[in-house]
Amino acid sequence: MAGFLDEIAGVAARVETFRAAYTRTPPRRSLSLPSPFAAPAAEDDEDEWRRRRAPGSQGQPHTPPVSKRWAATPSAPEAASPSQTADLRPIINKAILATGAQPALFKIISGASGARRVGALLNYLGTREDERTGWKHDIPIVTERGEVLRDGEDRDALLDDWQSRFSTHAKGKDVGRFVIEHTGSDLAPSRIAEMLQEAFEGRRLAFAMESTGEDANTLQVVVALSARGHKLPLSPKALGQVETTLATRLAEDGHEVSRFALVQTGHAVEGVRYQLGLLAEGTWGPGFDASGHRLTPSQVNAQTRVWGREIGSYSPRDVTHALFSAREGTDPDAFFAAVQAVMDREFAGHRWVAAQHHDKGHVHVHVAMVHKSEGGERLRLSKADLARTREAIAEAAREQGISMVATRRIDLAASRPFTAAHAELVERGVAGEATVRRVEAKRSRAFAPEPHPALQEPYAQVVDEWATANHVLRISQQIQAAAVAAGWIDRFAQHGILAPGMAQPERFELMGELMRFASAPHEFEKGAQGNSYAVIDTGQGEKTVWSPDLARAVTEAGARAGDRVRLRSIGRDAVIPSQKDPDRTITVVHQAPAGQRTWEVHILERWTARDGAKEVGAATGPSAPSRPSPDVANEPKQGRSWGRARDDDMEPGL
């Protein structure tokens, strides 16, 4: 890794020339290469841009700040300032990522307040389910002091020690559930809603109706108790007034109230979500909102947000649950040591525990850290703090021999994360369409650039950084890595996102006879990295195309020397100067990440050596070869003939 970074530093001065050729824009200021291990500056990501309105407050379009990295070249050379030097960090990270390094992952899972919830979290970290028996068994937890907790007694002792740092703030009663029993015939939900709105004076509420016998009914009513400016006192006098008003309205319809009682209260948004969830699930019969419309589980989160904005109360977190993750195959012991190093550096003074779970395919470490430090300061994790922690785990992992680099979500146009509540709704089959799409997109690692106007310039800057990383890798003879970087450029281009000054190139396509297909050092340069190439006779001369993806595309199509083929780039081709001859250009096409195809090889006419007949078929998509042939450069061409291909030999074209 260190040698590769040194190589990047050696070619940084040449980046501008290649970028100018690629994007048709003037060269930019040459900057010195920073250490990839320096502390990163706080950066806004796409979530920040999304929160900002695209139109300005005065009706003018909002313009996000532009990075100084692409400032105009000055008339006289100037030394790069620290801020300009730090601006090269995204390029370095993308170059390292393209070489196969894994992205650093650190995310906040949840928070817990109070001894009961913190104890449940510690038990989750310290127990796993046996795959054969289904019984849970204890697994070791390591503390910040290096102590190992091996069972429930150790976890309980730790919890007792931690409680001295928990918040002593009294929890408010923000939501309440009333039970109202009354006799009489069934009433319409809209009529009940009208009566409850009057009795509770327009406060936020929801209810469920349950028939408990002949002419006997029970209402379960959930009411916001502590809305700003509209607090409901829980004194006997205030509740008696509510009961009197409701009894009067029910009496008008021939009903009599036999019981009116506040049976349960809840705190903050969590309490609201819990009570509304009980109603929506039909615990006491069908649930309804304040207008008498059905309340479904998919509406609970939206209703909770509305109520939460009015309540304004929250539960101070005593402990935060976070997760560090690495790819499958990563050395688990080395990664755990990296996590311990990060926790020591970034969260010094805070109590924490870490546990490594092995029940998933990937390597991951759960941590729980107490918010209140030894000095009495509370932990506050901003987006800048999360970015710094990702940089820290990437650095610590590299120190342990793990190739890892910190990225932002916008760098890979990753879809938005989802919460445990979202996942639970999807698993129960009661989530809304938007929630299902969000969960599925994240789980499938979908490439999902968002169309928000305020994000277009940040996305364009990301593409610019990928383009520069591509050139750095090309100069460094990292052909495969450069192909990956070009793949990311193409994925953004397919969504109409281009770097400033970058023109949308046309699709690349060649038709003709496949003369040769083989692997060799790139451009036959001695010592160059291996690459695949194909020679196509177009009828106007032979064309040679180099691409790491050709081996896959030709093999999957079953194409052989002598076949008449159409070679088409599924993505966008990157035309860049030849390494051997700067006055000549070659075509290097990327291999897109995540299995996305770059090339399609369509067999137009297949050569056979059977009976001398000419086989002509419609343009087809790639077909699986009966005998893979990664190198067909030496197949004989004498005595060849053409014959008609059977329909079952080919797949329909795309």
C-alpha cells in the first residue's frame, strides 16, 4: 500500500495533462499529494445538500460551494495551501478503492437509555444463537480496559458500574392510553372520532374499537399529553372534565360510560410509536386515526413523526450501539484489533465494550459506548465525527495489513440507509411501497444517484474525482484498477451525471470478423500488466481493442476466431492517449463493478469446419459456450466454412 501511494505521488504532476485530454478542459493547478492518513476536514454529504432547499430564500437558485481543487491555473506558480492539498484526499481514496481496497464501514445502529434497555443491548452483544440447537450461548465481550466478559453475571456487573453515568433526567409522560367502556349499539368510527376530538379538545389522538359483548363496547384511545402549548394535565379535575364531556356526547346517542381510566403512559417518540403500533396491529380491534380513517402499520412511522414534532420531548441516550464492518474473508483478529485501536483513539475517556459476531458472512464488530465520559462530557456524534471515524478505522485497518479506505455515500451513489424499524415493517409485510424500495435498494447495494437539484454539482465533482483517479491509475500502469474507475464514471454518465467540461461520448461498436482474441501485457509493452485484447477485421482494416472485460464477454458468447461478430460496449468508452505513442489514441473500456457488463459480443455469422455451408444468423446476444475458450488466437483459419446456426445455439439479442 505504501509503495502504491508513493507511486501516485510520483505521477500526480502528470494528472492534469491526461485530464485535459479526457475532458477537453484546460489543465488545473498542480497540487502536492497529501498523506492519506491525515485527519480529514469535515465534509457535507448528500444528506446535507438534500436538506437545503434548491431555490434560494430570495428566489435565486441555491449554488453549493465549489471545491478549490479545480481553481484556474495562476499566472505564476504558487505553493499549494493546506486546504488545497487536503482536497486531493477524495482522489487518493478512489484510486485505492479501484485497486480492490474495501470501503470502511462505520454506522450507528441504535441508542439505549435506562438500565433495562442497556442491559438488553449488552445481552444482544454477548449472546449468539447456536445454529444446530437454536439455544443461545455466551460469547466474549471486551471492554476498553481489555477485560473479557464471559457470561451474564459479568454483563450485569458491568451494567451496575455503568449506571452511575446514566442520565438522571425524569422521563415525561408524553403519550397516554385511555380505556373507555360504554354500553349501547355500535357507532361509526367517524362519529366516535368526532366525540373524542371534542372531549380531548383537538389534541392528537388515535383509537381502536372493540366489541366486548352484547351492547358492550370498549375504546382504546391514545392521546398526545404533552404537545407544546396544549398539554393535558393529569389531575383528577382535568381528566374528570374530559370524562364528563365524552359521557355527555355518548349519552346523546343512547350510550352510557361505565369506565374511564388512564391505564398507560409513554415517553418521547418511542412511546408514541409503541402505542400507535398497538392500535395499527389490531390488538384491540381495528385502529383509526383522529378523522375516523383506518390506521395501518405502514402509517405508524409517518404518524409518529407528526406527533413527535409537537411533543418535542426526547430520551437522552445513555449508550450508543454502533457497528464496524469489513468484507468476508478479512482477517477477523486483525480487524478486531483495528476496532480496538479506533475506540481507544477516537472515544478516549468513554466506557465501551466490543463484541465480534460470526453469524453473518462478513466480518463485523458491535460496540456499545457510554455517552457520559469520565470528565462528565456527553458524546455527540455529528456527520463530521462519523466521517472521521471511518477514516480512523481505514487507517487502523491498513496498519493491520487490511486494504481499506474511507468513502462517502455520494462517492458510490449508494442508496439511503434504512433503520431497524424499516426492516421490521418489510419483514412483516406491512411496509409502504417507498419503505420497501428503500430497504431492497440498500440490501442489493443499488447504484442510486438522487435527482435532487442541490446534489447535481456535488455528484459532478465526484465524477471529476473518479476521472482524475482513472488517469493516475493509468499512468501508474494499474490497468485493471483504471478500468474499475472508468466503470464508476460510466455508471454516473448513464444517469446523465458528467464532470464539468466532460462531453457525453458515443457508444463504441465494431462489426467484422474476429481475427484474434488473447491475453498479453497491455499494448504488448514488456512488464505491463496483463490485459485482454481482440482484433476485428472491419473490412476497412484491422482494429485492436483492449479491455479487461473482453475475456468474459467473448467466452460467454462462445465466439471463436473466424466468427463474424458485433462487438459493442454496453457502457461508455474512455478514449485516452496511448502510453507508447502520445499522438495516437487507443480505446480502453472499463469493467463495471458489481457484475455489470461492459461488453456484449453478438455472433452474426458463425464459422464452422463441417460441410462448407455458410451459416447466417440474426444478431444474437451472448450464449454460454459448451467449451470455454479464453484464448482463440491460434485457431486455424484454413478450410473454414460457414453454416447456419441452430436457434438453440443462440440467445435473443438485447
